[in-house]
Amino acid sequence: MFSPILSGLYMLGIFSIGKEIILDSKSHDVIREDIQNCKADDLCCVPGADDCLIAGLDMENVCDKVNKSGTKTKAVVSHDAGRYLCDFSYFTSLHINRNRTAFIHVPPLGQPYSIEELVEALRVAILGMLEQADRHS
């Protein structure tokens, strides 16, 4: 059985124009300008790291679990976590441990899902990730 406290880092971000839960599967070591045209001083997340890190968790599998769970919430897999704050957080965490890190973007509440619908889909997704992380132990 997994230990929820020690099993991983699972981060959430809001994607303001999203209509589904987005399970990010990779992250890039390049920081672009944010929506207000602000940039970090250093244009990479981890100096000397690979240009791209792929999650050790099988996000396609997690996506299938959510979409087959009977929840109203639809999930999709993305290969781009946004290239700014979300990507920075995801990349630095993947750099530490690819098998226990995930980033999920959610749509704003009520657009189109209620809090209860989002919570249920996130529960299914995170339990699927925890099962995989536990196998990597």
C-alpha cells in the first residue's frame, strides 16, 4: 500500500481556456514570457539539465482511467506544461524524481465542471498516479 504523504508531488494549475483536465506528460527547460510579458532572469529551469524531461508516470494510462471512470469530466494528455511558472515547477520537480511527479491543469470552476466533478476526476487521476508511483518503489 502507498503512503499518500511520501508517494509524490502532484501539482495543479488552472488553464483559463481549458475545457478538460490536462495531464502534462513532459516539461521543457526553457522559460518563455508569461501572459504579462514578464520573464525570469535565467531562461532555463535547471542549468545544465536536459532540454526536455518526460514523466515517468504513464499519463495515457491515467487519462484512460479518468475517461473510463464514469465521471462527467474529460481528461486529455498534453506534451507542453506551458513554459512558464507551471512548466518551471514541473521541470524542477521532474528533475528531482520523474516517477513521483505530476502536473495537472484544470479548467476554471464551473467552466464547464462543478467542484464535485473536478474533485472526483482528480481523485481517480491521483489514485492512478499513486498506484504507478508505488510500483516504482
